[in-house]
Amino acid sequence: MTALKQRQGFALNQYAKGLLKPFKGKGEVLRFRDELDEECRRMWQEAADFANQYNQTVVQAGLWLKAHNNSGGRVRAVQWRDKEQSKMGRRLLEAVLQDENVSHGMKRQLVEIETERAIFNAKVAAATRQVDRLNKLLKDLGEIESMV
């Protein structure tokens, strides 16, 4: 059995939604890029909503969640901050999880929030990197077409 035939039956294909399927032409690349770009615009607000949803909980542990755009990108990742907004990073969460004064129930909630935050940020990274790669592909195709 060829690798392509094996891949067609692979369970991941139903989730990849086009990422692993070949494009039939430039139009499909454009359409897919535009769909991902629209998803990125939606995730911009989703990042703020995510932070707002959990800040009433995490502030009790001396933490804060903030939608943070660190490189002028098209989507903001959600980052851990201290209450004073002077420090940032997962190490802040790790310090709270090791603090004996924080209840076990609060630590459990923080772990669940961190899991959701990490998954959201992975989704952000996958979408933005794919849009960047598709933009590069479209530029390369345009350069090749202009040579004819």
C-alpha cells in the first residue's frame, strides 16, 4: 500500500481540514488563506474574551491573563501576568502552583485554565504560521508567473 493510500484512511485527515490535502490551484490557496485570515481576525477578539472570562478567578491567586500581541502579528496570544502587570510568563503560574498558601481547589482551576490557554495559543500559532506560509507561496507563484 502506498503512503498516500495509507494517509487517506488516517484519522487525522478528518481534523486537518485541508492542511494535508494538496491544492488544485492558486484559487484554492487564496481561498484557504482567506479563510484562515478570517479565523485569525475572530481569534483576536477570542483572546480578549478568554482573558476576561478567567480574570475574576485568577486574580484571587495574584495572577492576571492578558491578550498580548508581542510582534505585531494578526492574533494575540493569551499570557500570564502578575496583578501589577509588570511581569509576564508561565513561571508566574508555576510559582503560584508551588505556593503552599494557595488552596488545592484553586490550583486545580489554574491548571484547567492553563490547559485551555495553551491549546488556544497553539491554535493561534498554527493559524498565523500557516497564513504566513501561504502568503509566501502566493508571492513565489506570482514571481514565477511574471517570468512568463
